[in-house]
Amino acid sequence: MSRPARGTLHHIELWVPDLDRAITSLGWLLEALGHTPYQHWADGRSWRLGPTYLVVERSPALTADRHDRCRPGLNHLAFHVEDAVAVDRLTAESTRHGWRLMFPDRHPHAGGPRHYAAYLENDDGFEIELVALPSPQQSGEEGEFIRTPE
């Protein structure tokens, strides 16, 4: 692995109320996105992609039993996904791993008509956004996704 670029994320640590549930939902998703298991200890796990890794840990210092994305702090994590087909596939598979689709009435354009994404929430209140990378034919300004009529 080459030296990481200055300023890139080293790691993200999420404290979770239930480690097994986090492994089922977050672990599955990270591995589906190409992350590999990295570290393993009694109260936590991590997955790595390139120089960055994501930690889930059940800390004894936890002060609540559910994440509230509407409070100050982390709202959600957003991941690039290779295309709209992959977003749809992961969305369909996600329910078997503890996720539910947010904003189903506006899916897959809850972020706007030029943004193809799935917004998922797990049982612990963590939100993940899966954002389709646009192909060159589907790119608009700033590389936004343009869904062509079917």
C-alpha cells in the first residue's frame, strides 16, 4: 500500500449498543463494498479499505442504547457504489442484514433527481447512503448522476 495522502481519513470509530447486530449489518455492508476484516477483539471489529478503516465497538462508556442521527455528531456515512444496478442489488439484499430503506416514496432519488442513491438505516439508528457512481454518459455538472429514461 502506498503512503496515504495527507488529510485523508485514517479511521472512523462507531460505538454501537450491540456488537453482534453491528457485525450483521455494518460488517455485511462493508464487506459487500470491498472492505476486508482488519482487527478483532472482544468488544469490537474493524474493516479496512485502502489506508482507511472503520471500527465498530461496544464500549463500556456508552451512554445510550441507540444512535440518534438527528443529534449533534455523525448523521450518516455515504459510500460510492459502482453504478445504479449495484445500488439496487445492495438495497434488495440489505433487509436480510438488519437495514431498512429510508424515504421509500422517493427512492432512488431522495437526494434529488440527479442523485441515484439508497438511504438505509439499521436497527441501531445508523444511516448509510449508497451513492451510484455515474457513467461518463450519465454525468452532468460536477459528475452528478443523470438517470436516463427506460
